[in-house]
Amino acid sequence: MSRAGVIKTLSPRQIKFCYRSSAIADDEIILSAELTLHKSLQNVINKKLLSYRVQRRTQPWGFSTGCVFKNPRGRSAGALIDQAGYKGKKVGGAMVSPVHANFIINRDGKARARDVWKLIRDIQAAVKKKFGVKLELEIKLWGDFS
């Protein structure tokens, strides 16, 4: 759906998903998807399950933004945020995850877009001041943040 509310249907070929990119325009969002599942060998499934278990221990559960910032070349955005003292910081209902600092979570279900936006700006300023690194957003912003 576009910001104007225009809804269209795309085939997988038309979407062209890649790492950090797709044919989805910056002013569009995906409302729903139809997935096709395929059988796989047991050893392949087991390897994927192990990978997912590791991910569950290193990333927060619940409602989150996903990774907020891109990793600067050769560095970890989460580590920089943590070292800047922002792990666990809160603004309203939004909080920098105590599990992984590159995630902002909706800790009590009451986070507002402006809470998340304030945390993002505070984190960027703190990391820039401490390390001279400008963190770039990984996420796309939609809506009113005032």
C-alpha cells in the first residue's frame, strides 16, 4: 500500500527481495503475504533450527523495531550503542533492548512513535559524540513523530 492508500498486488518476481532492498518503493508497505513452503532434508532443517535458537538468545522477544541502525563499516551498531550507555534506556513506553542494543522494544505496549523517534535521535547523538560515528537508519520511518 502506498502512503496515499493505493493497494496493489505484486508477484514474487515483481518484488525482487534482496538484502536491504526490494522493488517495494520507499513510500509503500506490505500489508500481507502468501508464502509457499517446501520440504527439506532433516539435516538442513536441524542446522536452521540451531541457527534460530542462537538468534533467540541474542535478540529480544516481543514487539520491536528490529535492528534500528545499519552496522558502520567494521563495527557493530549494537555494541556502539551499548558502549555509549544506552542499553536499557527508556523514553515513554519505548526502551533500548537490554538483550541487544540495536533493537528498540515496546516494553509495556504503550510506546508511541514519538518515543521511538526520541530514542533514535538520542542514540545517534550519543554515539556521534562518543565515537564520531553517524549511525544510519536500517528501518524506514512512516507517520507523524511529533
